[in-house]
Amino acid sequence: MPLTNSQYDEIIRAYDARQLKNEHDREERTRYAYIKIPRLREIDDAIATCSVAQAKKLLDGDTMALNTLKEQIASYRSEKKDLLKKAGLSADYLETSYKCPDCKDTGFIDGKRCHCFTQAAIDLVYTQSNLKSILLRENFSTFSFDYYSDKDINPATGLSSLATAKDAVAKCHDFIDHFDDTFSNLYFYGDTGIGKTFLSNCVAKELMDHGHSVIYFTAFQLFDILSKGVFAKDEEAIAANENIFTCDLLIIDDLGTEFTNSFTTSQLFLCLNERILHRKSTIISTNLGLSQLTDLYSERILSRIMDNYVLIKLFGEDIRMQKRRR
């Protein structure tokens, strides 16, 4: 999974902290064991003493010194295990305990990222996407066509609300299935409360579960962060701006609800254009029709969307209102 520098550093810091905690916990267990079983300290001191003594003999040419040392250490370790067992402690009580034994909490195995590092990256982007809790309730497994009518017909297309919703879901699955090999973007638009944001979240969960970095912002949040990146030079703002342009999928929700001016228009064009140039996918959901988009922003933005986005128009009765009646 591609990570920004700040995301990578955050994960590495977490591993460093975990290793420090592991060592601290081991030292605490050792102190407790020494108090409970004083003989353990004597054994550890004896191992250190005989190691030094046998090392000197080895340097002096005693070829049997190493074998002697191994036998002595094996005997001491056997005694330690017996003492721990009699005291009701596990045989490995004095050993370092790892959350991931495979990489010993370093995050790497033979220079390659461990499976636990990959999972940590997924968890991090989930958290930073602003979607973690939402995706637990808004995903394809909870999506229902029951809120779309087969009797509500769009006169312009001749399709029902239900048929349109099924087509939208099919396009979402196609977007997901070809995400790694085909550059594409989605533009959800239409009536209020008909599942545009819900479908965006469905796509987000599928991609994030496969290790892709996804970031979600309302339009207001997006422009707030972009403005801080321009006018505030703190590290957090710079990192947030970097994520907007480099994440695998950016979701802009409720476009058109923010306060618009020349700054937001220029920043929206910059954001969309840069992501198109770098083949980074974007999903936009909005109540704005295409003509309204031009009126509120610019023809340049409309042109980028028309040329590079799959347009998905949804219509029907507000799902929130339907739920209240049920």
C-alpha cells in the first residue's frame, strides 16, 4: 500500500514504542521473578560469569570451551524452567513477549514489510479516512434496493428509480474490479437522500479492505484543509494536503454545499486536475446537476468531469423520509 511520508513515520513510531514497551514489560517480569524466586538471579549471574570465563579460554585456544559453555547454559536454562514452573509461571515468562512473533515487532522480515505492517497501514488509512465508523454500517452488505421504486420513472431515460440504482451499483462494482488496471472516477449526482454518499462509502470500504488508501472529506472539510495548506505552513496542514493529492481514492462529499468563491473554484480545479494527471481516482457526490456545476464553479471544472468521470445520476424518494415512515 502506498503511504505518505507522515503515515510511514507514524507507523514506524508505533513499532518503536511497542518495542520499548516490550522491553519494559520484560524487565518488570524479571524484577518480579527475582523477588519471587531469588535463585533465578543467581542463575543469570552464573551464566554471565561462565560466559566470560569460557570466552577467555576460547581466546586462549581451548577448543572445548564453546561446547562446555553450551552445556553449562543448557543446564542453567533447564533449572530456570523448572523453577518457573514450580512457581506457577510459564517457561517463557522471562522472555520478551511480542504482539507479532513473526517479525518480533519490528515490522519487517528480511527487509520486507511483515503482514502486521500491512495491516497497520490499512488500519491507519481507515482511521485517517474519516470513514472508519461509518463503513461499519454503510457498505454493500447493508445496501438495500427496497428504497428504490420500479414505478417511479425518469421521463428523460425511461428508466425506473430501481433500474437506475441497480445500474449505479453495477458501475460501482466495475469501478472496484478494475481499480488497479483502469483509471476512472465517479460523479454521483441527483436528488437529496437517495444513496449517493452511501454508495461512495460502499466503494471506499471495498477498496480499503484490499489495502488501498482512501480519504473522505465533505466539500467544506476539503476546502478548509486546502486553505490551511496554502496559508498555514504547519506540518500537519502540509501532510494533510499531501494526502489529498496522493491517496489512491479521494471522496468529496456534498460538493456545492460549501461557501464558494474564486479560491474554492481554483482549488477544486487544482485538486481534480492534479489527481487526473497523476491517475489518482476521485469520487464526487453532489446534489448539483451538470449545468448547476458550471454556474457555481467553472466550465473548466465541468470539462474535466465530463471527460474523466463516469456520471451516475440517481433519483427517487428521500430514503431518510422512507425510513421514518417504516
